[in-house]
Amino acid sequence: MNKSRGTRWILLALVVAGLGYYGWQRVGDEHQKAAANGGQKGSRGAVRVSVAAVEKADFPVYLTSLGTVQAFNTVVVRSRVDGQIDKIAFTEGQLVKQGDLLAEIDPRPYQAVLDQAKAKKEQDEANLANTNLDLQRYIKLGEFATRQQLDTQHSAVTQLTAQIAADVAAISNAQTQLDYTQISAPISGVVGLRLVDIGNIVNASQQTGIVTITQIEPIAVIFTAPEDQLPDIKNAQGANPLKTIAITTDGKRPLAEGKLAVVNNQVDTTSGTIRLKAVFENSDHALWPGQSVSTRLLIRTLKDATVVPDEAIQHGTDGLYVYAVDQNSKAELRKVTVSQSIDGRSVIEQGLSPGERVITAGQFKIAPGTPVSIAVANSDPTQPKVREE
């Protein structure tokens, strides 16, 4: 009984193993057929790529460089009289206008000098009035007054008149010194960090100022250009002020647009460059003194240039080339000559014509003569973003 039961179990195991081997063979054959069919289908199918049209457009030619923002004017505000700071009337970083009060020095000593000068003038005016009366008396005496007495009295009147003129000058000087105790902004701009505090003693002779003011409306950017570009810059500037664009150093965000104002009067022989200065209105304060920026100076504009995206241009051992799509939707290799390139676009001098299509993505999957299917962008929000031609 036990021997027959073991035989049945062995036969059952053999049957299960045979069925499993048969199933594995079937599945493997199907996978091989599917792979073969898929490979044949892939070899017959077209490669999907992205394309862009070769355009005919005006192309701006910019001279790019790095520059530094510079305040249009910078003033270190210093005291013109000696004394103690009684008041600070500004906040650090504040935008002030010309004539705004910045600080006040103790005015009492200068007020006293002014009052003294005014009193001296009143005293001299009184003496002059009395001397004039004496002169009139001598004149009325006629021949009873000696010539010497009359001349002496005339001289006294003249001296007192001159003394009063000196008193007026002294009053004006004292008033000026008193006015200097009110320290005002000489220009409009942004004040920096405060350099003195209330209670500090300041002197007219000290080099340390009270605060620095930088004018930022307008503002300037200093940058350089190669000396071989100088003739083009001078010729272009002769017609109109050249447009200059300031951009963040990463080249991603424009900051301001201005005009070229100054070409330096000499070339730097050590670097072979010429310094340039552009002026920007900067009403939104996008530019700040000391900031580093990238600059673009518009030299000229190429009319009706042949333009393609930079993504279409490939680098090979024989130079630059692109893949164009012919009328049969096949890839065609074209050698090209590029003259200018900026903002993701390049000007093609030779090799392409406006209206043709060039491949901008998927070039690594194709070769000359490869059939391609084209993915075209669609700007209509109601339609799929990409459709296939």
C-alpha cells in the first residue's frame, strides 16, 4: 500500500514538472516573437523630433560686457563749523531731497556772535548820525569854523561810514556761520550709514563726515569694450545715442535700459579695452551703486536676417551643421555659417533659407536620410499642447 502511494506521488510530480516546462517554452517563444515584431516595427517607424522654422527677422547686434553700477554723484557730508551735534534729522537709507535738513549743531555760540555784530553796527550807526550833525554845525558856522575843523569832521563821517560797511560784512559772516549749524543735503539721493551720533563734537577740519549721500536718479554703469570695437561704437554713436541694457550677472533678468553717455578719452594699453559710461533713469531703483551687472550695447540691427534657435546648431569635426527636414519628412544634414548669436537665437550666413524647418531636439537619434515625425507646439489652450504631423 505504501509503495503504490509513493509511486503515485512521483508520477504527479513528473506531470507538474512537464506542464511547467511546456508553459515556459510557450511564453519564451511569444516574447521572442513580440521582440522581433517590435524591432521590425521600430525599424520601419519614423523618429520623433522637434522642429522650428527658419525665420527672416531683424536681428539686434549687441556688444556684451560686465559692468559696475556707479552713483551719478557721491557726496560726503561734513560740518563746516565746530560744535556739538544736537539733532540727527535723517534715517539711515532714507531718500532725501536737496536742501533737506540732515543734522543740527549747537547754534548758541554762533547766534551770540551774530547778535554782537548787529549791536556793533547799531552803535556805529549812532556815532555816524552824531558825527553828521557836528559836520552840519561846522558847515553853518561858515568862516567862523577853521578849514582844519571842517576837514576833520568830514574824515570822521567817512570813517564811520566805512565802519558800518565792515559791520554789515561781519553780520553776513556771522549769519553764514550760524546757517552752517543747519547741515542740509547738498544733492538728492540715498543717505548711507550714520557716522556720528547726537552729542558728538564735530570740527570743520576733520576728515570724517556725518553721512554719505549717493545720487541714484539718474545712475551710471561703467563697463569696457575691446579696442577693436571702438570704430563701430563711434560710428554708431554719431547717429543716435546707443541703447544700453543692464542685466543681472546670470543673464536672466533685464534690470534697466539707458543710453551710452561717454566713451573714455583713451584706451587702456595694458588690457586693450576702452571704458564706457551709460546713464539710466533708474526711477524704480533697480540699479544700486556698487552692483555688478551684465551690459548689452546695441551696435547695429541686421535687417531681414536668417535666424534659427541655438538648439538647432550642432558642432562637428568639420564645423557647424544642422539637420533640416526635407519635403519627404527625412533628415538632411546642412553645413552652416553662424555670424551672430544671442538670447538663444543665431544668424545663419550660409546653409539655410527662410521658411525651411530645422530639428531642435532629437538629433542624437537620427542620421542623414532618417524619416522623422514632427512634434509641433500648439498655442491654442483648447487643443493638445503637442500634435504630431
